[in-house]
Amino acid sequence: MGYVDAHTHLWFPETLDKEALERVCQIANPELKALKLEKVIQQMDALDIDFVVIMAYPSRRLWGTKEDFPLKVLKHCSASPSRFAVFGGVEPSALSLKETKEALERQYQAGVSGFKIHPPHTWVKPNAYREEEGSLKQLEAIYEFAQDHSLPVTIHTGTSAFPQARNKFGDPIFVDDVAVDFPRLKILIAHMGRPNWVSTAFQLVRIRANIYAELSGIPPKKLLEYVPRVEEISSKALYGSDYGSPGVKGIEQIKDFLSLPIDEHAKREIACLTPKRLIKTLDRG
Ligand SMILES: [Zn+2]
């Protein structure tokens, strides 16, 4: 059984319009311009990666992408449905409640594997649906839909260096409300609140049954510095490269993770067993 990379930004040029592609290449990673599906699959084969998860959430502010972006990514990857999972999303402050529900249904029908919430890029707290946080019903609709359809939700935590990002929204403590209000929802805390909120994220993973640690965005070589007790939570942790983000060299980064001096079974849980338990590929396999 091969590995899983649970967090990438493998945004193929065919899935972005010209302007969005320019922006992504300029701000995030210029290599994306030359990205080819067949090449990625060859690389996955060489690394023994069974499937990768592509984060395809819309961000009007950063890239100018909207709710049809995940549909384009799904279509592009549908040629190899067992090798990809696509997390879609809705920008909750940009659509009406009715539009939000329609977009979720469209993405679900197209085969989406989960949803991604990016608080610093969309300027919305993960718990903004609550009355004391502004009653954003569109956000509640996303969590309800995901819970009802057994789809996991990845929530970005920690800082983002892009100029349009607002980092106050990156505190993982706001995810606690989501875990309590949606007890059947599987919540993946991306980046473990790095660099400055790792202890909050770690504690939430320990005390909330439905919160999982998604380790992308922390360079594997620094993982034990950031999360020294990672073996304690290995049955609830997932490996991800965050490839496509600035500074990540590629999906081959998994080799750095596999060479860490931690228990071999813990590694297997993090890079294979836990992600396979939580995330289905496009063929829903
Ligand atoms: Zn990311």
C-alpha cells in the first residue's frame, strides 16, 4: 500500500484562466505554468504515492478564482480518478445562502472529496457562523453539507505570507467551536497553526475526537522541532507536502518525511493509513 500526500496545490495550467495563472505563478510558484498531469503521475509512481489531494478552494482576493475552479480541477483529473482527490470550497462571504448550497451540490455531484476553508485568504473566522461571531449562515451550510455527505473539511491555520492575507483569522482556537457544533464532521487542521499556534492545534487534536492534525506546510526536516510529540498523535495525523506553495520543492519532499527518526509504524499511519481512512479519491475508492 502506497503513500498519500494530503495537501497540494497542483493547479494545472488548464484549470486557471490566464490572469489567475499569472498571479499564481508570480506569487506562489512559477513551476505551475509547466505542470503536466502525466508527469505528476510518473513522479507519484516513482515515489510510491497512491494519490495526492489537491486543494482547489476559490479565492477572489488572491487569484481571482471562483466556485467553478474546483469543477475545472475535477474535470482535469478525472482521467486518473484513483490517483487524485480534490477538495473544493465556497467563499462564504461572497455568495448568498442559496448560491452556497447550489455550489456545494454542484461540486459534490462532480465528485469532490472534501472542502477547504481558508480563513486568512477569505477573511472569515472558521466559527463565523455562530451568533456571537456574526451569524454567517453560508459557512454553517458548508459544514452541514460536509457532515451530511461524510466529506472531511480542511481548515487552514497559521500564518500566510501573501500580502492580501489577514493572519488574525489563522488562529486554530476558532476551530474548536466547529468541532463541538458539528460532532460528526471530520476536521483537518492544516499546518497545525504553524509557526506560533502549534500548541493550540496540538491540544485540540488531543481533546477533540473529530479534529485531525494535517502536517503540511511544516518542512519535514523541522517537523520534530515544531511538533516534538507527533508520535503521540500519529493515528490522527496526515502527511502533506503543500507543494505549489512558495518554498516547497515538490511532492518528492515525502522522502524527507520518511527519513525522520520516528517510529516506522507512526510514519505509516501519518503518510498512508490515516489519510486513506479519511479521504476518498475521485472514483470514491
Ligand atoms: Zn496549502
